[in-house]
Amino acid sequence: MEELARAFFARQGFLAIRSVSIQFEDEEVTDVDVWLYGRQGGGVRTRALIDVKDKKSPKAFERIMWARGMQLALGADRAIVTTTDTSSKVTRFAQQQKVALLTGAFLRRWSGGDVLHDRLSLEEFISNIQTYESHKQDGDWIRQIASAKSAVVSLAPYPAFNKAIGSFRFFAERAQTRPQHRELAVRGAFLSAALASMALDAALEKLAFEEAPVRHKLLHAGITFGDAGDNRVKSSIETVLAVISKGVKNGRALARQTSDALDQMFSNVRAEIVADFFAAEKNAALLFPVARELEARSHMRRRSDLMALSIEAKAVVGVFADYIGAKRMALLSDEFVSVEPTGLSPFPDVPSKVVDAGTDKAAAEQDEAAAERAASGS
């Protein structure tokens, strides 16, 4: 059901990600079944969460309250609950709480039975990584992805970008140095690049109406210092240096040496590579569609579909590769030393019509109306 909910909103134009852990200072708080990120224009972004329950006892009232609370806690624009409970009382309560409802029956009817066949489910994606027996000892591949997904929801845009780029670097290095597992690494790299693109697009939300030089300066600073875009890190460093200069013996010389060392350290970040490219509006506009494409490619069943990137996606992956000092061909070449996996079974068929006997035409129309409201955010 989570896969169907993800697929439905992906078809509506959202970047939809399953199973996102919400963390606070490295402590896991809870998780979101599906997270949605959308872009409607230069300065408009939409964020929503979906709580999915496909059980005989869905506890719909509880789930509606949980989803509403999570919406407020995360600052999301919308909260959606997918449930099997379609009673009018539940519907009225959801409307009162400003939570949209979708039913499992509607999603199954919408899918038509073939929506998921060309894409690896999250469970299959993870199982695919687990075919590499040393994945956990080799840096914990699954945790790398989970951390990057968590960052784009739990952190401010710039630190989320840096976290996702760290995951991208990890998989780019494995793609180059683990040829037998290069396909797995490329999938992880593409997904991490999608998350990094999403985070950078979120950062640009506040810069949509700035001139290119201003955008460049703020992008460069945000990526370099990894704060929320408020220069807090840089201000803190300047405060510490001022204290050293005035309050320590030979403080001026020590502060100057420390400042030079910090400047050298931050210059190694090479943030200008990303800032130079995405300060241009035409390139910044690529981030959201490329994020959606890379996320989709990372889950394609066939290797040929995995590597069939658009020119725009190749450009963004190339910029990220240059930024971290990775070889582009390790990520973009369609030559592999290993045989394409054949043991991945297709996603189980979804019945084309799974409607309760008591569901009539009016209920079906109500479901469709609810789906349209959920997708549009009305």
C-alpha cells in the first residue's frame, strides 16, 4: 500500500520517498511512511506527509491525529492518511483536522495492476543491496541511504544537502573501487544525488528572486558552512576568533593563524563548483525535475533503464561528481563487469479491481474527489 501511495503522488508530479526516519540530534523520533516534495514555481515548494495503514483495524481517528501532529511538528503543508476505514464519521473528523483521506480501495483501482512492475519496491531495493554480503562492514550501505533520506526532512536545506552529498560521495567511491558491485553503488549514488538535488532546490526557495551574484554568494556560504543559510556558523567562528584575539596572550597572532587555517580548510570544500552552476536560474530550474528522474532511475529494474539518464540529469550528476572529486565515468558509464541480476522477482500483481462488495458508485466518486483534493493540496 505504501508503494501504491508513493506511485500515485509521483504521478501527480511530486518527488515521493518511502520510509523516512525523523531524527533529532541523532536520536530517531519516529518515521514517515511517505514524504512528498513538490515545486510549483520559482518560490513555491510543497511538503506533505502520508501515513499509510492497510489493516482490518486501522484506528483511523488515532492516525488522523498523529498525521496532523506530525504535519505541525515538521512544518509540512499537508497531511494525508491512507486507510481502510471509510465511515462518514472518520471523514468528517479528518476534514475538521484538515487531513486528507485516501482509501486503499481507491489506490488499488487506480493502479490497474501494472503501476509497480517496472520499479523495485523499497524492500527489493534493500534486498538488492544485501546481495553484497559485506555491505554492512563496508560502510553500511543501507544506513548511508537512510541517513540521507532522514536529513532532507529532519535538517535545514544546506546541512541536508551536505549530508546527502556525503552519501553520494560514499557511493561514487564504491562505484569506482567495487566493480563487481558497481550497479548497486550507482543506484545508491543516483538516489543520494536525487536527495541532494531536492535539498538544494529547497535552499533555493528563499533565493528565487535574488540576482545571480547574490544567489552565488549565498549558495557558496550555505554549502561551505552547512548552516541554515543564516551565516550562524561563520558568525560563531568570527566571535571565537575575536575572543582569542582580545582575551589570550599573543591573541592577535594566534587568531590570525587560526583564521588562515580555517580559510584553508573551507577553501578545500570547493563549494564554488556547485554555486557557479546553480546560481544560474536555468540550471537551478533543473534541480527538481532531475531529482525526480534520478530517484526513479535508481529504482528501475533493468540496468538499461537505470543508466538511461537525460542530458540534464547527467549534467547535475557531473557537477556533483566534480564537487566531490569523483570520476564521472564511474557513475555514467553503461559498461559493467558483472552480469545483470536476474533473481529479482517482479512486484506482486495488484488486483485490477479490489473493491468491497458494499462499495457503490457514490463511494467511488467520493474517493476520487478526495484523491484530487489530496493531490492539489486544497
